Amino acid sequence: MAENTEANAAAETQEKAAPQLALQRVFLKDISFESPRSPMVFQEEWKPEVGLELNTKSRQVGENVYEVVLELTINVKNNNEAAYLVEVQQGGLFAISGLDEQQLHHALGAFCPATLFPYVRENIDAVVVKGSFPAIMISPINFDALYLDSLKKQQAETTTQ
């Protein structure tokens, strides 16, 4: 019987120490759509030039709970003039435990934004279509590569200082 209790205690300790990451909630924090040249833009041949800006932010909001916000700005020009601008902040709450500092930073900087990306892409397409433009269909983004690039830039900056 004592062996069984020790086995249960060991299993509980191992379970507590095991890394855990779970999406708790996805929410739309902010969305903006502007089409300053409507309806004239619909009279022109459609040859869009798409600019995309991406940013992520994260902060701890509770014990083992983190808010991650994926910000995307899409600026579309047609014939070198503004067609529309979309800005979206897609948020998520993540329960994260059992990670060391480097793993936590990687999860918040790459894994969590990648989890939020399909939601932000869907919101962008929905608002663009409601603006009477063709869906933009943003290509998948490699958040791990972006995260590694960001780390390299930070290391280069600290080395040169």
C-alpha cells in the first residue's frame, strides 16, 4: 500500500513538472478598416500592392496565465493610391507552466502567435470582403523563423553596444 502512495506522489510531481501550454480564450481586441477612396477605387482595374506589418506582444496577467496579442496591419494600394487599410489585434489567453525562461519566451514569441494566426486571418478576410474587396488570403507565416531572426537581431545589438 505504501508503494502505491509513493507511486501516486511521484506521478503527481512528474505531472506538475511536465510542461503545459493550453489556449484558454481567443478574443478580438481591436479591428479597424478604412477605404478612403471608396467608391472610386471600384471603378479602377484591380492590381493590388499589399503591404503587411506584423507585431506580437505578451504579458503575464495571472499565475501561469499570459495574454498574447498578434497585431497585423494590411495596407493595400491600387495604382499607387490607398485602396484600404486593415488593422487587427487578435488576442489570446494561454495557461503556461513547467517551462524554463527560454522556453517560455519562445512559446510566447512563436507558438502562441502561430496559434492566433488563423483567427486574425479569418477576421481580416471577413472585414475586407464586407468592404466589397476580394478576400486577401494571407499566406501562412513561419513564426519560429521570425522569432529566431528577432533573437539574432537582439544578440547583434547587445554585441555592438
